[in-house]
Amino acid sequence: GRGIGEAVARALTARGLQVTVFARTEAEVRAVVAGGGAALAVAGDVSREEDVARLLAAHQARLGPCDLLVNAAGILVRGEVEALDPARWRACLEVNLTGAFLCTRAVVPGMKARRRGRVVSVASISATLGTPSASAYNASKWGLVGFVKSVAEELRPHGVQAVAVSPGSTDTAMLRQTPFQPAMTPADVAKVVVFAALDAPAAVTGANLECFG
């Protein structure tokens, strides 16, 4: 509904895809559709299995089979490890990592049956380094890249690819919660995601495409 996810939806729509946008804030995803950036808006939580099932059902009923999934949902939890509430740690991993697992798990059977499809997951520069007060976020992104690489090997025999995109500091509301300055816009990152989704050869599967501005 905003940030990198919105930019990706708009870029894919501009390439002629029928896109469903999914986020917890219904007003935001509806605004993307109203502005011509997507075909369908569904509200829900990627960390809830029932919401993900409802998302896929809605997409299939309105737009047909899902041949491309972009995992772009993410939250930031900051705090030094000894002061970090375990509930906030779990919430970060549930959205950033388990959410990608649940969405991928939902679409893979159809992709394997059709022997086509691609899953692109938005990771982060934080999947390659450590930063103070970001242990939960960084752990979730390191985990996401590992997940993508494992899924890529599972799907390789079925003609389906999995790719990660790891942007650096991007001008989003999330970045404004950190001390870092933006080096890119969401539209810049969206161009890399679209490349990974539509233009990159099948040999890209398992890759982590870094774009740091």
C-alpha cells in the first residue's frame, strides 16, 4: 500500500500485469487501485495463514492464476537486544519472514502445476550486515535470503524461480525511523524488482540482487 510495495505494484501494472495489492491498511491498498496502480486491493496480514488464503482466493477469482508473487511486506523493530521485548522480536520475524513463507507456500502448488512462475522477495542491505539496535530486522532479512535460496533449489526442477532483491537505504517511512539517509527512491528499487520478476533469465534463480544506490 506504500513505499517499495506500492512502487512495485505501479511498475508491474505499467508493464501490463493484473496486480493485486495486499496490506493491513485497507485505505492504502484501495488508494493504489483508485490511482491505477493495481487491479485489486485486499486487506489482511501476511503473518496470518487465513488472510493469505483469502488473498489468493480473491486474486484467483478476479484475475486468474498467480504467476508472480512479490513479497514486499515488512516492519521495522528497533531496540538494543537486552531491552527488546520478545513480543516485538516475534512480530518482526512473523511479518518479514513468516509472512514471506506463508505467501510463497500458498502460490507454489499452482506454479509447480503450471510449470511456470516466479517469487521475488524484497530483502535488504540489512541481510548482509549487522547494525546496532536492529537485531530483529536484520535477523529477519538474513533469514529471508536463506529462505529464498532454499526455495529456489526446491523449485528449480519445476520451472519456477525464486529471487531476492536487497535494496540499500530507500526513501520510505520505514527508513525515516532510522539514522540513515536515503540513497534511492522506491521507484528505483521497483525497477530492480521488475527486472527480477519479468526480464531476468531463469538462471537468476537463487540470486540475491543487491542495489545500494
